[in-house]
Amino acid sequence: LDRGVLKLIKTHMQVLEAHPWSFHASGALLSLLTICCDAIIAPPLSAASASGGGGDPSERQLIACMTFLRSVLTCGAYKGKTSTGRTVDAGSEADAPVVALAAQAQATLTEFWAPPRLTALCTALVQHMALTQRDLEEWQASPEEYFHACDAAAWQERANVCAESLLLTLLPAHRQLLCP
């Protein structure tokens, strides 16, 4: 069951990347945002005692949920950009459909990221950033090797590094609420 859930989340991420407008219009965006956000805020007990290396199925699901949320937050289409990355011109007649779709997606995301949910998510992310005993042992044994293991692409392999990446994506997007 854990592997099936993980594969479903990864499949939804691929659909989001390839077809963001269809993903939003179908209603899948809001449903999956809710599921992933709830999974991060109140993870199963086994995720709280995870090893820190991405091996526990609950931790892999937690990482997939954080990665999905980060993908939504960084989705260019929902920010009013074309598939080539060009920012659309609100006054352009050719860009009018993209502007309308982006406005609908932004309205959905603004409604979803209500202050209580956003605050609870950030609190949970800070808790997920705590180093495990295994992390501390790896850091003690070889600080430089540990740094490189957590650097760059490793943010999708460790829950604490993934939580940090998601938090760093949330902070600029919601500065007024999260950065007093």
C-alpha cells in the first residue's frame, strides 16, 4: 500500500509538470494539496522516528508530499508564465487565456494557503528539519561528507533537507505572514 501511495503522488507530480492547467481544472490540485499538507502536518508515528536516510516508506511518502507542495509553489504556469518560461503580458490578446487560467489557479492557491494552514505547515516543517541520531553520527564522523550528502540534489532524499527546501520556498511567497 505504501509503495502504491508513493507512486500515485509521483504520478500526480508528473501530470502537474506536464499539464498544470488540466491538473487544476480537474480539481485534482486542491485535493492533492490537502492530502499532502495534512500528511506533513500530522505524519504517522513511524515517520517521526524515521532513520533520516529516506529508507522508511512513511518518510518517502513525506518527502514525496513535500516535493509535490514545492512543485506547486514553483509552478511557472500558476505564476502566469508560458511553457517557455516567458512572463505573460496581461494586456496582450494572445496571452489572455493564460492570464485567465493563472488567475483562477492563483485564486485557488490563495484560498488554500489560509493563514492557519500555512502556520501549521511551517511549524511542522521546522519539526521535520531536526537532525536524527543517524544524521548527528554522520556529521560527527565526517562533517564535509555530511554537508555534501545534504547539498544540491539530496534535498529529495532526506526528509529534513526536503523540509528545509520547502520552507525556503514558502517564506518568500508568504513573507507578510511568515516573516514578522
